[in-house]
Amino acid sequence: MFSERIDTLMNITKTTNAAMAVALGIVPSYISRVRNGIRRPSRSPELIAKSAEYFSRLDLTHLQKKSIASLLSIDKYPDNQKDAEKLIFKWLSEKSVRIESTPKELKNLNNSESYKDTEIYYGISGKQKAVERFLTEVRDSGVKQTLLLFSDESIEWLTEPAFFIKWKILLKEVLEKGNKIKIIHTVARNSSEISSAIYGWLSLYPTGLIYPYYCQELRGTYRRTLFIAPKTAVITSQSFNENLDGVPNLYVTNHDAITAFTKEYNDFASICKPLMQRFIKINPAFISLLKECGKQKGDSYFFQPVISDIGYPLESAGDEFYHIICMKSQDKKKSCEYLSKILKRLKSDEHYHVLISSDTYEPYSMCLKESTGVFVIPTETLPVSFFFNEENLTKGFEIYLKKKAVNASITDRDSVIAEIENFINEN
């Protein structure tokens, strides 16, 4: 039928009813009724001519051209617009009554589905647009759900500063709406990517709404992204090594497809392990593990954005200990008592180093024992603390904390002692 052919071309080219109505000089509701088989359209030469001209003038992707060429039974889509217009006009004018099969190119993408439930975003900017749409639709849906996230592709799309800020705000808003996140992290990344991932996700973990896992399998040559909101949509893509240029990111809203992708994700998750141990604040099990890690060999790094004795390692194996503190206080009296303890150790232990940081506020402390693991301790009234001991992730945290140490504003021992003494004397 003529209506099926129009519908197929509109699906391939992502033409909206409104755009098609403008091109043909008719109302959008008429186009909608035609596409749904409610209204039998006129097959006038004028209508067909306008339709052919419209589709031939579109700026098509390579895949769209291949799909239309398959419909027209030609090897290659014409480079000349007029030639394309004539071929489309001829195809629309033919009286064969039905399109019996979907073009091969569409089958490869949609398992014999049309483009109606799938949109394609290309390259890095396309992935950013797809992710922004994904999180916005989840946030605004009014339905609580658990997002299922996995990607071992390059995170170049995420680390662009302006988009990173937007992504973090949207993700926080999604969680504030009562949604949860199950994420399979790729720990077989380079140290720079691990460090970026830590910076991106760490402030969100203390909400207790994120459930991270990891798989020990190494990354292959082909990389995959699979972001699922079971009641909303799926983003999926595949790339070669680190190259995201021009990679198609499929945004799928078809219910059956979402169900199939969810099964695939859950099959993968079944061979993954929890990325961390979770503790309800600072409980006896947490303290016991902290002391045990303190006895292990290796240098220690302890970052505190607020002066507090919460999580202070009571044991040390005699290796170097780098204590990074910010001179911010919520309770002056307790802070002075704690700083007096730090000052005493600083003057008596040559392996204990205190570095004063001027970092902006962060909602967690971190305590790392080299080659053993890292503790993440909320500084606010947040419900959970964490312990990570996966090797690559621990190394990533180590790089993250070493960077904080290098960027500390006061590092000289005598200057640090003077700064702490001044704080105590003034308070």
C-alpha cells in the first residue's frame, strides 16, 4: 500500500508527522491517520511528486541511503538529488500492494522492526544527547525504577567538562526521584579513566541508592555500552577500541526490545561480583576491618575534608602515612582535641606526614592502604560507608589521593605544625 511506503520512508528518515505535513501542505493529523491505516490516502501524482521531492532533498546518513536503496532495488543511492527524486517517485507510484519485508539494513539494527521505536545518535556528541535524553525521561517519568548500566567503551563522551556537570546534576535528580542504579563497572581501564570514574561516581555512592558490581574479564577489541531503564528506554552501542567517532548509539523504546536487553544485562550481571562492602555508618565490623587493614604492609593515604576523628586509623605497620586534611571544622572543641592528637604524632613519628589541602568541600573521607583497599567514609549524615579492595580500583584511588597530596597547599612539616598550632590557639 502507498501508506505503508510513505510510513517506511518516514521511519527510515526519522521524519515527523508535522514535517511531512508541511512538505505536502496538509494537516499532521491526516498524516497520522494515513500511517496508522485509518485513512486511505490519495495517490494523486501531485501528492506523490511532493513526497518524492521531500525525501530526495533530505540530508541522509550512509545507513539511511543504504536502506532506501534497498527499497528501490538499486545498488547505490544516487548522488544527484533529481535522480533520487525520480526513483522515489517511481517507487511510490508502483501499484504493488504491499512491502513484504523490511530492508536488510533495518533488520540488522532492529530485528525486523522499523525505525519507529529506535532513534540513532552518532559519535560522542550523539552519545551525550542520548544520555541526556535518557536521564531526563527517567527523571520526568514519575515511575520509580532501577537503572541497569554497563559500559566498557571509552569515557571520552563523559569527561568533557560542561557535559560532565550536566550529567552529574541529572543523575542526582534521578536518584532524588526515588530511582536506584545497578552498575557494572569496568575495572580493566587505564589509571586516568579509573580516576575520572572515581571523581564522577564517588559523591553519589553515599546515597545508598547505587549498587556497583564488576567483572574480572578483560576488555576486548570491541567495546559495548548498555544503559537500561526497564520502564522507559535503552541506549546501546558498540565501538572498536577507543574510537567513538561516528559510532551509532541506538535509543530504543520498544517494550519487547527493552525486555530482551534487560535479560542480556542480567545474564552478564550473574557472573559479576559486588564492587565493595557496605557498612551502616561506622559500626564495629567497619572498625575491625579498618584496624586489620592498618596492620598490612604498604603506604597509607588518608584524606579528610573536615576535621574529625571518625575513621582515624588506629594501627600502622610502620610504612609512610600521608594524612591530607582540610582546616575546616564543624565542632571547634572536638577539632582542637583531634588536632592535638595529630600534632603529637606529627612531632614524634617521622613516617607520619600531614598535608594541608585547600580543596573545595567533598562529602566523604577516604582512607587507603596501598595494595590492600580503600575506605570511603561519609562526613555528613549519610547512611553508608564503603570498602573497596579490587586491585585496579584501589590503584585508581591511590592515584586520585596522590594527586590531592601533590596539590596540597601546605606540605612542609614545620609549616604544617605552625598552622595546626595557630588553629588550636585561636580556638
